Amino acid sequence: MNARSEQLKAIDRLLTIMDELRAECPWDKKQTMKTLRHLTIEETYELGDAILDNDLEEVKKELGDLLLHIFFYAKIGSETKDFDIADVANGISEKLINRHPHIYGDVKVKDEEEVKQNWENIKLQEGKKSVLEGVPNSLPALVKANRIQEKVAGVGFDWEQPEQVFEKLKEELAELQDELVQGNPDRIESEFGDVLFSMVNYARFLDINPENALERTNKKFIKRFQYLEQKAKASGKTLKEMTLAEMDVFWEEAKQV
């Protein structure tokens, strides 16, 4: 790995390139924080894909793309004299020091859970009105549910045992079943949401990231379905021409690939 001096030199090189692109490139000169926003989100998802695929070379590339975006936003901030990259780095450094009193102060902690609880309590001391303030409104619902539950657990609002969460999940499933009998679409949607929320909570107690788990299943399904499509094509049929029994043969084959 690079020595600290080489790392700093690489950062300085990127800063210089960013200055040059902002001054000379027609596309880069036109960009604003709003025009970059959707691109940043896209790059973040690409990084997430690389991480799930355990493709470390791709992780490195996607981290570079995200780092460029961070420098880009900081460059725009410096042009309006609101902030620059030093302010960004110093800001996060001060936050990390303040929120890790067990490292930079005299606070004692016994485990990871106490660290997380201290983190949320310190945020409230910093002026936050709610522990949920830090959950972005635009997060996908599954990710948001997980973050909400992590944050409230950080201040002690949580179940004690996984078995309790599983019982709650069964209770929510029963309520959904009741609403299915009643046939009220709005109530069915509400109860279905409660089931999903309980599933996310149970995943947390099993130390499973629900977003990662679902995306893993998505990828598995896509791989198997594409195998099914290929086999159907090789047999001279379309999927619509095949019976479910015929498709199931290839589906079972796909599980072994």
C-alpha cells in the first residue's frame, strides 16, 4: 500500500485535476450540485453492486468515482465561498473525535452496542431534536426501515430477544391474513407494510442486512431466470409456449449451475 506521503500526493493530484477541469472543460464548467446529484446516487449504487459481487478491483474504481464527486461538490462550494475540501475533511474529523469519547476522551465502553448508544446520545446533545433526523427522506423504503430501527435501538427502544421479534412478525402476519379476508385494499397495504417492517427488524436481530439479503436473492433469481430463458430458446420454444412443469425442470437445473 502507498505510504502517507504518496497518498497525500495522489489527493493533491486529484485536486489539481478538478481545478483544471472546472476551469477548462465545457461539461465540467456547467455542472451544479443539483445536476451532479443523480449521478452521485448512480455511482453509489454501482459501488454497492461491486461490494456485493466482492469485485475488489471494481470497488476501487467506484470509490474513485465517488471521491471525484466529493471533490466536485467541494470545488463548487469553494467557488461560492461556502466551504472547501478542507472544511469537509475537518468537519468530519471533528465529528468523529466528538462522537468517539471512548477513544479521544475518558468514557469507558464495554462493547459495540454501547458505542452505538453513545453515538446517538451525543447527536442529541449536539442539538438534534430527534434520533431519526439523520434518516434521509429519499432513502429506499427497505433501507430506511433498517436505519430507523438501528437508530431507535441506539437509544434503547428495542426488543430484548430475537424470539420476541419473531412473535411480533407472526402477529403481523395474522393481522394481514385478517385484512385479506375483509378485502379492504388500504388496510391490506397497511398490514403488508407492518409485515415488511417486522421482517426488517427480525433481520437486524439475526445480524442480517435486509437490503443485502434481498439483493442477493434478486441476483440469484435473475441468474436462474436467464438460464431458463436460454434453455427455452435452445429448445425452440418461447416461455409463453412452455407449461409451468416444463419451465420448472429448467428452473431446478438452474439451481445446480
